[in-house]
Amino acid sequence: MSLLINWITQMIILLLIMMITTMILPDKNMKKYAQFSLSLMFIFLFIQPVSAIFNVNFSHESAKIVDSLFGTITKVDLENEVDLKKKEIQATHDAYVIDEMEKQLMQQMKDEFAHQFNYSIIDVDIFVEDEHDINPDEIIFHFTLAESNQYISEVKPVIISTIDHTIEQENELSSQDQLILAWLSHELGITQDQVQISWEGG
């Protein structure tokens, strides 16, 4: 803006000089010479801003404009992308660790469990609320169980009775589940609240 003001001021001053010179000089030849010289100066002064524009390094200036407009956004996007990649890598690592824990529990507990209860551990799932900050007291262990074919107990005679044993069977199953929960929590060294069981097909 200051460059434009200076340019207009110089133009006005030069026009005033041309007018004063034309009025003061008595000789026509001198007037023509003075007018020609001042006209050349006026032309050079007029094209000065144009030459200043052409002297500008357009690539440098455009790079500055683009950087000022998009530089901050680009940096923010890059930082967000890096953070996202870190989270993805960490999540993959945490999922791998949990998967390995599930496999190790299966290997360590399935035989002893089958021997103790005549049931099989089909699957083990570990659930955590925050994979990035695992709190041992908040881990949930879910065991999927099924009848075992490995340890077959002695076949007992079948007694047909008309007495309704539904309540007794439910109590027996509930008691069996409690024993299983107690055994699993004891083996894992955790509370029973952190152990869940479900039956295959149930």
C-alpha cells in the first residue's frame, strides 16, 4: 500500500512540475524540450510499478502464500496421521498379546479342567475395558465349555420315574457352575466376578 501511495505522489508532483515549467519557460523550443524530457520521466514513472511487479519472484511468493494458507493444515493432518498409525500399531500389538494369552490359558488349563469336571474348555476370550492401560482387576475371562468325551465316568443305571426333578436339576447345574467358577478363579488367582462361563449350544 505504501508503494502505491508513493507512486501516486510522485505522479502528482511530476505533473505539477510539468505545468509550472510550461508556464514559466518563455521560449517555445525550450518548452518543447522540457515537455519532452518531463514526458519521458512521466512515462518511466508510470511504468515503474509494472516493472516492480515483473521483478517479483512469483514462485517464491506463491510458495509463501500456499504455505501460509495450507502449511498449518498440512502439519496438523500429518500429525494426526502419525498419531493414527501409532494407535493402529499399538492396537494390533495389544490384540496379539491378548490372543497369545488366550492360547496359553487353553493349553495350561484344558487337561486339568477336563480331569476335574469331565467337561472341556472349547474357547477362552479375554475382555479388557482399555487395551492401552490394562488393569488386572478389570480383566474379564470368558470360558466356553462343553461336555467332555475324554473322561467318561462309569455308566449308571437309568431309573425311570414320574417325579418332577426339574428344580433339583436346575439347582444341581447351578451348583456345578459355582464349582467351576470357583475352580477357574482359583487357578487364575482372580475373583469370581472376573470369570464368566457359557455352555456350547446353551
